Amino acid sequence: ARIPAAARAQNARAAAAAASGGGGKPLTIVYGTQTGTAERFAKALAKEAAARYGAALSAECVEIDDFDYEERLAEADEEGLTVMLFATYGDGEPTDDAMEFVEWLAQEAEIESDVVAGRKYAVFALGNRQYEHFNATGKAIFKDFGAAGGEAVMRLGLGDDDADIEADFADWKEEFWGALEQALDVSVADGADGGAGVPMAAYDVSALAGADGAAAAATSAPGAARKRPPYTEANPFVAKIGAKAELHTAESDRSCLHVEVDLSGSNLRYTSGDHVGVLPCNSDRDVMRAAALIKGGTDMLDTAVAVSVPEDVDLPALPSPTTLRALLTHYIDLTGPVRRSQLLALAACAPDEESAAELRAHAAAGKGAADVFKGKYHDGKASVLDVMVAHGCTPDVGLFLGSVGTRLAPRFFSISSSNRAHPGHVHITAAVVTEDKPYSGGMLEGVCTHHLSRLREGDSIAVFLRQSTFRLPKDPTKPVVMVGPGTGLAPFRAFLQERAALQEGGNTLGPAVTFFGCRRPDADFIYEEEMREFERTGVTQLQVAFSRVGKAKRYVQHDLAERGGEVWQWLSSKKGYMYVCGDAKHMAKDVHKALVQLGVDSGLSEARAEDALRQLHDEGRYQRDVW
């Protein structure tokens, strides 16, 4: 059973006090996470702080969900330090667990309440620079905490997941230690190694004599232990694949899947614009490859084992009893980009000191032109298995599960169906990811899209739903502009199904235009028949840009520019809504530039056009679902 939040928080405080002997100055590390990176950084920071300062500090690490911030932050804490690590999700939004805290802190800052008066703080923000609102959550927390009376001890840390967020955190952390020592008047404990000697975390794994391996594997799969709501990442609903189709024609050299997920028996409901989270499975090929690289892994692959967390080791619980095959299939990321921390873990099981030293050096390589990690591993798209092969590293199973491997995270898709049109079903539109992998000379296959490609009708899939703020206007007569090339069409297919259902119900619809883009009409015009029907029935106007037809490449922003006067009038004079879905790195930026130009063409200065779009965003009339 899940321990109540208040009890978990109290346990964390007690553990911190016990670890320091009860007399250390309080270091409270709070995190908000969507994919687990902020949690990983926060726990590493707490562990290193304990190693560096010993009894001088009482370090507590707690998720914001488990932190009674209204009470705790109001407590006098002149001798302590609060460190906050928060990720930004989507188009500048707080993570699910941080939403209420961010709103509360903003309100306290607005009235200058001094609720955290005199409390020392530091913030490390996690985000991706390709998004317009880069690290918006961390920036807001840093600003609002100060406005509410807090005293920042150092600069705001900005982590960029598009480049090398681990290096960003390492650089910030080095500054942080100095700021902490000055703010709390502590120094590195005698004999401390600055955290470099913190042992690699490992699970205790032992075979269960006489136990049924197949049964252990079945009961430890995601969603098997608990079959009632609420359905979440930790407790997904095990649905069935209802139907599946290839959306590209034989003329395309790529693949895009239409997958229908049957939610019968779950009582799950969604609104157009919401997301579905899919818990992917690693392929049998990658599971066998991993097992062969782990000491004794192949021999114990289907043996029932017990997995436990040793005392005083901070690791998340894994299902137990289980099998190594089940763990490698469902819980460990075998193909994702290798992290610096994983190189350090591999150094601990390298075959010789030369390999170990090289791995440690590469993990510590600084950013810039001489950044070996970025050039060799990041740009080479190396996985942890690739590095294990290259360096001959053979960890035991406990170390692999605890430090070498990382948790396999869910993948999210914009739902491409309307609950009105397809009650009890969720549709997924997914481009199957296959890329060159320079590090090993092989191919990188997207773990989730290739998992979807292997599934057949009737197969099981573990899913859960997540609400989004990406919403059609409540008033269906308002004009709607949708821009979604490729699989960016997914939420707009849902929107159009929603509008069609409203139309069939006798509602009057406002004007709408859908800007879609693909390469060629005979190759990758997905859902063409359905889109043409929406156009024929007046649900939307349809504008399609083909980038590989004709001499010049044509994209959605070019079509948007041609309809500029009409679109800008819809947005500015008729209180219309603008939606963009798809690639954040290029398309969303190009569309935004095109919108600014529409404002300029209407007579505004560039600065005033940007202000107008910012106002649209603040009013919820310029929404983006980008990745």
C-alpha cells in the first residue's frame, strides 16, 4: 500500500536527521519531475551533500507532492537552505506534481506576502531550449520565491536537455557547493572525498528456489498487480489493441502507424487534446543482448528472483518476485542515450583500469569544443549496451539494475480521436523512429514506436491518460486555425471529429482551417480520405503543403503566409484560436515567425506583433503541443 504523503515526508525528515546524527543544519531538496531526471539529480545532490559534509548537514530529499510547502516553508529556517529542482513540461507548463505549488507560490509573490522571509534558497531548472518558454517553471519559482521574501544564495541554474543537461547540472553543482558553504557556514568534513567515492547503488537479487518463473514474470508486468483505478504510470490499465494500420503508402520509405487502443472495462474518459501514456517494451533482441552482457544474465533470464533494496540505499522499488527477462523487458531503458552517470557506473565494472579511467574521463569531460561526451556518445546516439560492448564492461545483475541501467519511461502521444466519435477507444498516430547510430554503426530504433509496430490486434498494451490544456474553444462558433504537419495532425483529427459530432448535433460551427504538411500526396498524406470528408462537410477548410512536389520545398508556414490577412483577422478581430502541433525545433518556430509577420503585414511593429501573440497565449487562444 502507498504510504500517505504526510507520513512519507515525516519519514524523509527522520531519515535525514538520523543520517546526520540529528544535529546538522537542514538542507531541504525539493523536486518536481515528469520523466524522472529532476528526481535523479535531486537524490544525487542529497547523496553527495551527505558524503561531503557528514554530520554538519541534515539533508532531506522530497518530491513536491510529498512536501507540505505551506507549512514547511512558513517555518523559521535561518540556519537552513532550500534547494528546488523543477522541470518544465510541454509549452512552458509545470509538471503534473508541481502545478499547485507553482500557482501557490505565484500568488504569494504577487501580494509580497513574505511567507518565506529570510529563507535561503537555490533553484536548478530543467527544460529544453527548443521550446519557446525554456525553463519557464524554474524561472518562475526562482523569481517568485524571491518576491515572497526568500534570499537566493546563487544564480538560477538552467539545464538544457536538448544539449547536455548532465553537464549543465555538474557545472551548477560545483558553484552550489561554494554557495552552500558560505550560506550555512559549513565546510567539507575531514576525510570526505567530495562525493566522488559514493558507492554505486545496487539491488540485492537472489534466486527463488522452486518458484515458477513464468508466473513471477506475469505478475510483475506493468498493470498486473492492481487492476482498479485510478490508472497512472505506476498503475497502468492493461488495454487491448483493437485495430492497427499503416498510414503511409508503398511509395514512402518511412512508416507511420494508426493504432486503436480498446479501453473497455476501464471507465476511462478523455477530452480531445489529451495525451495517452504508453509503457513500452524492449524488443526480445535487445533483452537477449543485455542479458548476455550481464554476469550470469543469460543463465538466470527466466528464473524467478527476489529483488530488494539494501538498507541505507536509495533506489526505487522494483517488482518482486519477478524474472530478469521481465525487468529488462518492462523496466530498464536499454536503447536510450547513455548518460554521464552511466559511464561512471560502467567504470566500476570495467575490465581494466585503462578502460575505467577512460570512461571516468569521458563522463567528466567539460562542455565546448573539447567535449568528448557530446561528440562521442551524445551525437553518436550511443546506448548503455553499446558502451558495454565497446569497453567490455560486465556488471552483475544488481549493479546493472541499480546504476548502469535507467528506468524505462512512458512515451506520450497526442490522442488522435474524439471520445464523442470513438467512446471507449483511444487512437494513436505514431511515426516509427529509425535513425543511424554513428557510435556503433548500427540503427537506433525508437523503443515505443517499434513496440507499437510489433503489436497485433488483440495484444495487450499498458496505458494511462494524462490531461492537457490543449483544448478547443468552449464556444464552437469561434474561428479555429490548426497547424499540424506529419503526426502533428493527431490532435487536430480529434478536434475535427469533435467538431463533426457537434455539427451533427445541430450546433453552429465557426470557420476553421487546417494546415497540414507532408512530402508527397501519393506517399504520406495520412488520413486523406477522412480529411477530405471534413472539408466536404464544412467542418474545416483544408490547406495541404507538399514539401517534395515541385522545384521549391513548401511547408505549412508558406501556406499560412498566403492566408495571412484572413487568419490574422480571425485571431485579432474575431477572437479566434490558434493551435500548433508538431516539431518544436524547426516547424513551431517557423510558424511563430510567420504569425509575427502576419501582424507586421497588418500594420503592427514586430514588437507589437510579438506582444499580440503573447496576449493570445495568455488568454489561451494561442496553444502549442510541440516536442
